[in-house]
Amino acid sequence: MIPLLTWLVLSSASGPDAGVAPPPSPPPPTPAAAVTHEVAGASRVVFPSNDGDLTHGKPTQLSGWIFRPAGPGIFPAVIALHSCGGLFAPSGDLSARHRDWAERLVKLGYVVFFPDSFSPRHIEEQCNVNPDPLRSLHERTRDAYGALVYLQHQPYVRLEAISLLGWSQGGMDLLAAIDTHSRARPVGLVEDFHSAIAFYPDCQAVLASKKWTPRVPLHILIGKADDWTSSVDCSELVQHAKAHKAKADIVVYPDAFHDFDAPDMPVHQRHVASTSSGMATVGTNPAARAAAIERVTELLKGPDKTVSPE
């Protein structure tokens, strides 16, 4: 998470990452101990971020993991942005939430691409770090578009049917990336994201910009009891988008905390750097999790017509 005041300094007045050129990337942090990631059922790929304007040179080479349905395709796809905790469990495999969603979306007929914004930059996590070593509203928005361009060049992917999904910090990055004024979008991009689904994003930072509007249909899913990111802020953001004739909606799940869609996570408090108390409540809410799974399935097979209903 990135504090609002820090975001205001880094952002321009016209929207997240819009207007004047952003400052160059900060020096890389001290490398973390090397971890070997083994992701069963996925292929590891290397691709460039779209962050050349931040590095003032070559773009950052990122790694990512791709899950594919059986068969030659052509498939719709989802690019999934991890939270401040990163992509992996201590075992080196994907975290339980990421694997659960990957398997569900593949069963729906989707290619699922998880860009890893942290490991190539020698970052373990950002939930307990203040200020963040990686400026999420800058670098990670460009990582999302780097992943989009990579998938659009794969013969098994429908280039016009690639949606963006993000959790928490990844959801906040999603909001900034799809801003109509985003500088992260590559020049000459033929097809933008088809739609965007954000789980419990930090909407406060984006609300600071009165000119923010989503370029693609936006869907937010968040818990009413979330004490890490605010459902009130996200409801206000959706109303702001609608007032500017953009397509946006929100579902607020009663009694649900942050990470409510994670499988089998006991509700507990954890230390975080971005709340006033330094703590946040996280954990599974079975009813909200089931409803969110149904909602995402509906969105991907319903009005947006990314996958035809069976």
C-alpha cells in the first residue's frame, strides 16, 4: 500500500500517473535471498514492462506465470495483479488465493497470466514497508500494460478479450492503469483491456484526482467490514465514474474483511504499514467468497461477452 500523501507527491494533478513526466525509478533495494519458484501447471515467461520512461533506458525485464486451458485456443485471457504480499507462498508455489483463482478461471476457458512485479526487482513484499520500495501507481501500471502487449502477441490468445484482475495493491494499480489519462498505456496500443475487476482496492488515492475516469468497464468487489481499504471510498469512486459517463459498478459484501475471497484463511489481525493503527483484519468470509466467485463468473460470461455462456 502507498500512503495518500506520498501518492499526491508522486502523481500529477490530472490523474494517476498523468500530466507531467513521472520521476525516474528509485535505486533498486538490496537484493533479497534467491527463492526458486515452482508453479505446477504453469509456464514461466520473461517479458518487458512498459516502464522505459521511468528507467530512462531499457525496460525492466519481468517474469510471469501463464496457465492455459487444454487445446490450441484461441482463448480469452485474464491478467492478474498480485497484492502487496507478492505472488508466492513461502513454499515457492503461488499463494492459495492466486492458485485457487487460476484454476477456476482456466476451467472457464481463460488463459491466466500472473506478472511478478516483485521478484525481478528483488522485493519480497510491500505490506509492511513505508515508504514502498516500488511506487505501485507508476511501475506496476506499466507492468500491467507490458503483460497485455505480451499476451496480445501470443497466437493462442484473443487480443481483444483480455481482462485485468487485481487484489488490494494490485487492485489500486488496476484503477490507475485503466485511467483515461494514464501514461502507462503504450503508444499505438491496438486493443485495451476488455474489462477490469478489482478486489478490495485502495480507492482513496484515485479519489484524490477529480479527473480520473476508467477507460474500460470497471467492477469492484469489497467487504463492508474492511478496515484496510475503505468500501465507502470505493462506492464514492464508482459514483464519480458514473457521473462522468463511465461504466462502473461495485458490490459491497456485509461482514467481510480484507482477503475475504482467500480460501480457508482464518480471520485474524496482521501488521500493515498503511493504516493509522498499523493493523488490519484479514480472512475468509465463506458467504462473500462464494458470492464473489459467482459474480466474477457472471461478469466474464455475461454482459461483457468475453466468454459465451455454456
